[in-house]
Amino acid sequence: MRLTLAMLLTAAALTACGSDGADGALDWPASRDVAGADSGLVWADAPTGDVHLADGSTLAGDRAISSFVVAGRGAYVVDDDSALVEVTADGSRATGAHVDQRLRASPGGRYLAFIDPLAGPLYQEDPAGDVHQMTSVVVDLETGQEIFRSTRGMGDPQKDDLVDLYEDASYGVLGLTDDTAWIEPATGDVLAIDLASGDVSTVPDDTSGDRQPWETGTISPPTTGGAANPDRTWGIYHVTVEDPDLSDVSGLRLSRDELEPADGQRVVPRPDARTWSFEQWIDESTVAGFANPGLGDPDRIKDPLPRSVMTCTVPDGSCTIVPDSDGAILPEPSLS
């Protein structure tokens, strides 16, 4: 597709927005047909990095991974060395970026956001790993352009002890929608990046207890309530129990989450498992999580628990455990 001069100038302006002294924009592939994790059940095998997509296809990661998202032309995975790797049907490609804390993708898969611990200026050489000034990055994978690359709020290498700052500070990408990215830097207020314009604003800390825009919606009190489904009609209700049949496993409390309607009685799911937990909604009626398969096999209940991917539906509470999904992980959520 031929780009007009106006389009090129717009892309260049977006790339420059929010640079704040952080150089080194990477070469990102553009994809006019981005993949998103909002299309159904997606999971990955952590030891191999294979990403199982909702359409039944598999992307071969060929490496152990710690987390992943579905975005762009396929998936982006974080390997055991914190390197960010693009995985597509054509194979895998190192992006040159690294990820600290949480990698996030927008629900539709167009945008990617992360904190790169190695992209900024070198602060201190360390045998355990050199310390660089942290860099926040937001990418538009449809155009292949970086909307935001900045060390803003990540301390001053000339004045601050960055090693001490990063050990004590809370920082990371708080949330990413199809419109906005929210980044918590090591110092200062939360940064809100408008994805259409690249404009950056700040969001002051709010101690009122009100839900923030980067937080997943719930329908229950925060002490027990988990994520709500997209239309806020059902939510996850976190439950832990002690099983008297497992007295030989001392002190082990089991997760047996329930599903709570916005108006009505909670539903107890019916998996063939002794313990289970829910993490995220696939759609309005399907929730995904993990289960310890084997309803009548207490020998499999141990710490840490082996687990497989499981989906359950509302309002019936029926559940399906995904075969051969031991050691699986689910994609990182878009919101906190």
C-alpha cells in the first residue's frame, strides 16, 4: 500500500511523541490484520512456548516462556531471559526488546505496551545484570510505529540511586485498552497515553477506593470478587476451602472458585477436579482458569498443584478441561 506524505508525517510525529530523551525506537512489523486475544480461548505451553490459538492452530515458540499476549501478526512471548520475541506462523523473531513486570496487549491486538529494563542509558555495571534506566514503550502493531518511548518518571541517573529506586518502587503497565495505555512509572503520577494522538497526560493517585479506568470491572467486594465478564452480568467469586479428605496434606487450602451473577445466586461449577481457580473471561458466558484434574485422586493434590487449563460456562456451570494442557499459561490480561 502506498503511503501519502501526510500519512508518513503523522506516523513520524506519533513515533516522536513522549520520547523524553529515550532514543532507540525498534523496527516493528506492520500488520493490517492484527490478531487479538478476544477471539476465544488462547493458551500457551510454558516449557515449549507453543501458543494455541482459538481457531485450533498452533504457533511454535521453540523456547521456554514466562508470559505472552496475542497481538499483531500472531503472538509476543517473553522468554526466560526476559527477551520479547514475536511468534507467527512463519516462525519466531527476536524484537530486540526486553520486558520487566507485565507485558500487555490491547483487546483487539493492535497495541503492545511494556517496560524495557535494558533500553535506557546504562546506569551501573553489575555482575548479576547491568542496571539501565527503565524505558516505557507503547507500539502500534498495525502501523509498525512506536507511539511512546520514554524514560519519564524512571528516575534521574545523575541524581538518583536507580538500583535502590527500582528495588523499592512500584512500576509497570497498569492497563491497555484499544484507546489508552496507562503506565505507572517508578516516580510521579500515572501516565495516560492516548493511542490515537500520542498525547500524554497524568493521572494523580486516587486513594478514594473508586475503580480506576485501568482496573478490570468487578461485581463483588474487592476482598472476594474477581473479574467480571464483558457485560458485567457475571463475576468470579474467589473461594478457598480446606478439604477434610486431604488431611495428609497439612495446611493446604484449595481454590474452588464460584461464579456470581449480578442479580441472583452464585453458581458452583462442576469440574472433574479437586481444586480450581478462574482468571479471565473469554466472552460473556465463558470463563477460563486452571483445574487440578482427577476428582477421585487425592494423590495428585500436592503443593505445588499440577494444573490444566479449564473453561466453564454460565449459567449452567458446566466445565471442560483442555487435554494435554499441563504446564499451560493464559495470556496476560489487558487490564489490572
